[in-house]
Amino acid sequence: KNEVEQSPQNLTAQEGEFITINCSYSVGISALHWLQQHPGGGIVSLFMLSSGKKKHGRLIATINIQEKHSSLHITASHPRDSAVYICAVRRGGSQGNLIFGKGTKLSVKP
Amino acid sequence: DAMVIQNPRYQVTQFGKPVTLSCSQTLNHNVMYWYQQKSSQAPKLLFHYYDKDFNNEADTPDNFQSRRPNTSFCFLDIRSPGLGDAAMYLCATSSRETGSNIQYFGAGTRLSVL
């Protein structure tokens, strides 16, 4: 079983829909990252969370440390939001490195 | 302006022919990472440098080497590329002093092996 699991793997939405992507992890962490990867490969860091909730524009990320679960929400989705969204965690007490989920491929249709 | 720059964006090499991928950063971060990402898979850490201290992941093949001549630059050397090494290679940086843990990624180099 992967240490970081994302769902769904693929998601198709209509423009304007509210979107939720979920991430569950099985290890103790010091931080959780949500990343966005567009076709062509470049990765952009969206959020880093260790507790609670963060909002940036139409994006909202939440984390529940007790349940080892995080969600990424996109409000009023737009075709330009189409990308792969990756959840990654940093182990608690570790000076390394990120453990990545396999990503959720989002397609937003006009 | 791009803060983590990878060159080239696309690299084609021949089976067995050594290839070097380049990463530079303008952030003055002390940590630099190299990840390999194969199609439809999550990025996999190959190794990282903390300043000049090299940290290799246990399952990184010997075929992959890295050099960090100074803070700004880090290179990934693939000594004898095989067909299975075709992938996207991602460079990232972070600053442990700030404690922010945020990693800044480059745009990646897509390697094809013929």
C-alpha cells in the first residue's frame, strides 16, 4: 500500500463546478504539500499545510491531522485548472524529502 | 522570473551514451533535489544535496550520479542511459534555515533514450 493515496485518479468536471481532490497518508508527517503539474511537466507548489486550512484565490486546502487526511477544493472551476494535482508529505522528524501521491488528473470542460 | 531553471527542457540521447542534465537556482537555497518521474507515476527522489553533503536514496541506481560545484548549480549525470531511464527529471530546491519546507521546482527536463 502506498504511503500517500489520492482519490480520484482521474476527474472530469464541467466549467463552474466545485471540485474536491482527496489525499490520505499513513505516516506521521511534519507537513503536507499540494502541487500542480501541467502538461509539459513543470510543478508548481500550491500549498504547504501542517494544520487547519489555507485559501488562495479559488483554491482551498484543508488538513485533518488526526484522520491523516487532506482535501484540495477548487471553486468555480475553469478549463485552465486542468492539470495533475499531486499530494506530497514530509515525514515527521525527517530532514528529507517528500513522499508523493500518484496524482489526480483533472480535466475541466468548457 | 524563473527561480529554478533546468536545461535543456528536452534531451534526446542514445542508448548507453552519457548525458548530463543541468539545474540552476537564484534562490540561494542550501538544498537541491533531483526527482525522476516516469509516465503516469509520482515523482521519485533520486538524491539530494544539503550544501555539499550528498544524500543518495537507497534504491537509486549507480548509473545515476550528481555533482554540485557551487550553491547555484546541480547536475544529474546518467552514465549509461537505458531505455528505462526515459522520464521527466525534476530539480527542486528548499531552504532548511527558513524552516518553510517549501520545495521550488524547475520546469523539468524530459529525457528520451533512443
